[in-house]
Amino acid sequence: MGDATSINEMLEKLLEHKIVAILRGIEDDTADGAAEALIEGGIQLMEVTMNTAGATTIIERWRTKYGNAASIGAGTVLDVDYAKRAIDAGAQFLISPNLDEEVIAYGQERGVAVWPGVMTPTEIVRALKAGAGAVKLFPMGTLGIGYLKEIRGPLDTVPIMATGGVDLSNIRDYFAAGANAVGMGGKLISLDWVKEGKLDLVTERARHFTEAVRDL
């Protein structure tokens, strides 16, 4: 088995900082500027999705450059092959839209946190039995906050990261409904701003979100 301590520490970091920035389709030559802007805005966890061109290259570089300032993970980790590539590149946590027990087991072997995607109560319990420390409830934009409130009744102890539909006007509602953390892509980081070099706007928006969850 891998290092359970690092898995638990990553979960604690998720629960403390409450926001995972999702970088999907970021271009390699602008990625570092985006990372620095997010970190400056207070973001502590960043995932590069594995369907981003050059994802493993970016993850490896970010671990070296920003490992002291933020935790770097991989997203869209659909199966063990993706998990192996992500962890070999240095990913500290793995997130997926789906539940694959083999990925959870592999993460435990390597001492890397895995937060799988789930939708139903059955999937949530399956994920916990397989050893996941937290789950990603997805797609929250479609399921809605009411759904999260309902499943929180019987499933009141599982750490849930809600992903989809989160913006500045409703982020507090997500936590009031029972979310422990949120995953955020385009509503947090505009790739247009990154391409145009408007990194101060990226930092400013990130700061608005990190301040919104600081007192929760």
C-alpha cells in the first residue's frame, strides 16, 4: 500500500480550501501564467484534465514550479491507464467524472487521493466502500442544489465536492445545501483572459471566490 498519510492530508486540504480549479484545454505556453494568477488569487488546488493536450507535461512542470504553493492534480481520470500516467507525472490527487473502483485501488497503492465522480446514492456508497475519501457529485448544474440537499439526509458524513453550475452568486448556496468543496472550470478561470494575457482579471476573480468560501 502507498502512503495513507498523504491521501488524508490531501483530503484535509480539500476540506480546508474548498475550491478545486479545473483547467481543461489550457494551452501549454499560457498554462504557467494561469497557474500563477490562480495561486495569487488564493487557489490552493488545481487540476489539469487528462483530455487537455500535453496534460502530463503541464502537471509535471507545475509540481516542480508551484509544488510549495499549491497542490496539483489530474482531472478526467477515466481509468487506470490515465491514473498511471497522471501519477507518474506527479499528480497529488485524481478526479474523474465516473466511478472506477480500480482507479481508487490504484491511487491507494500509490498513496494518491482519488475523488471519483458519482451521481446516485448507490454510486456514493460504492465509492466509499472502495476507499474513496471524498466524492465528486456531478453534474451539479443539471442535478441542482435541491438534489444535494435531499441526498445529504441519509448520506450526512461523506465529503462531497459539487461540480457544475457554481458561480459567485450561488457558491454559498452550494455549501448551505451540504457541499464540502466545489470544482470550478470556466466560471472561475476564463481561458480567453489567459490567452489575452489578462492575468490580473484571473487573479481578481479567483480572489472573489476564495474570499466567498473563507468564512464558511
